[in-house]
Amino acid sequence: MGDGFTMFQLSVYVRHCASMDNARVHIKRVESMLPESGHVVIMCITDKQFADIKVFYCKKQKTTNAPYQQLELF
């Protein structure tokens, strides 16, 4: 997406804004680039609220590939 946005989760992007005035600038920019279909939701939260977000990862271990054998050519 650019413009300082970072993917937080699939289809969820975040951008830190130093103030609500700065956030309004980016809200207007996003509004001017809305897609023809789908929808965009903007939620403004404080730094403290963002810091309190809990992120959990799945406990299932990823399977690793078997180690490969190196070929030697003479």
C-alpha cells in the first residue's frame, strides 16, 4: 500500500501518526484512493491501546524439510 503503512496481518495495515491532525491527513489520502469494490475501515487508537495488543501464534510446529545431501562431482 505504501505511504508508511505496514502489513500487521493479512489485509490489515497499520500506520503510526503522531497526532490526530496527522491521522486526518492520511485518512483523507486513503479516502481519495478507495477501490471500486470492497470496503476500507479506519480505526484510530492511542499508542497505549496499541501497546496493549496481545498477539498469539499457533502452537503447531512447522514441518522442516529433510536435510539434503551434497553431491560431489569429480
